[in-house]
Amino acid sequence: MAPRDYYEILGLSRGASESDIKKSYRKLAMKYHPDKNPGDTSAEKAFKEVSEAYEVLSDTEKRNLYDQYGHEGMKAHGYSGPNFHSVDDIFSQFSDIFGGSIFEDFFGGGRRGGGRRSGSRGQPGADLKIELVLTLEDVVSGVKKRVDINRQVKCETCGGSGAKKGTKAETCPTCNGVGRIQQSSGIFSIQRPCPQCLGEGVIIANPCGDCRGQGTVSKKREVSIEVPAGIHEGTRLRMTGEGNAGQRGGPAGDLYCVIRIKQHEFFERHNDDVICEVPITFSEAALGCQIEVPTLRGKAKVTIPGGTQSGELLRLKGQGLPNLEGYGIGSQLIKVIVETPEKLSSKQKRLFEELRELEKAGSRKERKSFFAR
């Protein structure tokens, strides 16, 4: 069954503004929020669906990709789905939009079962970004690359709690685990992060000596990246969960791999086609010849027809790059460059002088037409 259109899910047209997208998501998130529909699995499913649509359409790059290629095209460009796997992940990811928690606005800060804010739950890890340099040969067939990255991983000594072995995090006495304190001034009431726990809701009285209470330590890790054939410069591949580890049991961030394609010695890319300039002599252009040219897959023989002009393009079908969406393979275009000799031997000079005299006597339609104009 084909996935539903994200704009349809949010009840929007494709020209919807960023403000429209936020407003629609707020409205639908309130309608399907699990706290308003306890035990209703269809409402929870709809809640996840509208959140996935918002995750894509609220991100400019993802939205442009979706508008251009749709669901299947996004998968081909490395999008593997929303950055959440449960309702709690949604609360963590979208807790700060609209200048505060969207869910606080609806339900007074309450997540099911209590008054603790997201601070007392695990915090998601930060995303990481790297650049991966490929050759056009890599693009032809796709490639698997292994890269080493330094990232934050869960501290093995404390199990990610940040607390010294044998101890545990304690509820912050200042905010009672809420993570925020409220101050009133007349008719106004202002909430701000708790100054003691910095919004965490807990404090580490006895921090772990290895991670100094952070719950994570830096470690080098080898990551395998599958690059699809036909990928383009600037494409971002997302490796879910390969970013920094979350704190206090929160989900890991993602690793974004930005594709850079190295300039080739012979070929210039134009979408799925590649262009290669090939020099030939005057006599080869006039009489025609067969030459051997490089391709991204080896070598190929090309027939140059007699009378070929400098700058003409000859096409080798199936010798370009594969289409990222699976729509065939591009061509290699041979741009013929007729070389003018800079130095002539006496024999060559004599032959060219004879040729010039013959050309004067012959019919040269283009030259006569040009001077007539």
C-alpha cells in the first residue's frame, strides 16, 4: 500500500507556508494526542503519522526533496524514515517548537503519569555531519565506504547514568524533578529552567570519574556507509542512531553524510550524462576515422564520420551514469576538438599550401555565404 501524501495528512496544499505547517500540526497533534485518546491505537497511529509528515515538511531540505521526488525518491536519496520510533521519541524531538513545548501548551506540561518534564527523561544525542568524497567511478556502480568517526558513546563505567558506581541520580530538590521553576509577578507567570539542575530534573551528587557525570565518553568508531549508484553532489545520507549517544538513556542522534564528488581528469558530469573532449587532427576530421576513447567502464571505439566539425557531439549510449531513481543509464558525449597544428614541417607546410589552393578553386558554400552577408 502506497504511503499517504504528507500534505494530505496535514490537510495542506503544496504551497503551504511554514506557519501553516506548524499551525496544522499543532491542531492535529492536539486532536490525536495519546493523553486525549487513552487506549486508542488508531489515534496513536494518526499521531505518529502527522508527526512524520511534520518532521519532513518542517525541514526545508527534506521538503524540497519530497516535493521533487516523493516518497520513493526520498528513500533513494538516503531518507530512511522519521527520526523517532515511539510516542516518547516524538515528545523529545518536538518538545521545543513554537517557543516552548507544544504538548505543554495543550496539557500543562503533563506527560502521561506525572508532572516531570522532558528534562527528567533522557536527552537525545546530537547529530553529527561528515563529508564523503567519491569518484565518478564510485557513482557508476555504487560503493560501500568505511569511515572512522569520533562520537560520544554511553559510558560503560556508569552505564550512562553519569553517577558514580553504587550511586544514582537524585531528584532535584529545587524543582522537584520538573526541570523548571515558576515565578509570578502580578498577573504574569513565567517559567524558566531550574538553575540547580539546568532543566534536567535530576542532579548528580556523586559523578562518575570516567565521564564526569555526563554519562557519555568520546570514542572512535568505524561506520559502514552504503552509497547508491547515481548519487549526486550535495546529497545527504542519514545513518540513524550513528550520532552522539543520548544522555540519561535518551536516543542517539543521527550521522549525516554529505556527498562530495571529486573532479575527474577526463569527464564532466551533466545529470546522468558525462562529457569527454577528444582531440583529432584536420585530416581525421575531414576523412573520418576510428578512435579509442576512455569511458567510466574502460575503453570504447568510436567512429568519427568524415566532415565532422570541431565542437560536434557524438553519443555513446549506456556509457554514462545510472539514474538514481532507476530510470536507465545516461550517455557519454564525445565532444570533438579539431586541433590546429602550431608548428609544421616543410613537407606539411607544402601540403597545406597545395590544399589551400585546391580549396580556393573548390566550392565552399559556408564561407561564400558568410562573406556575402
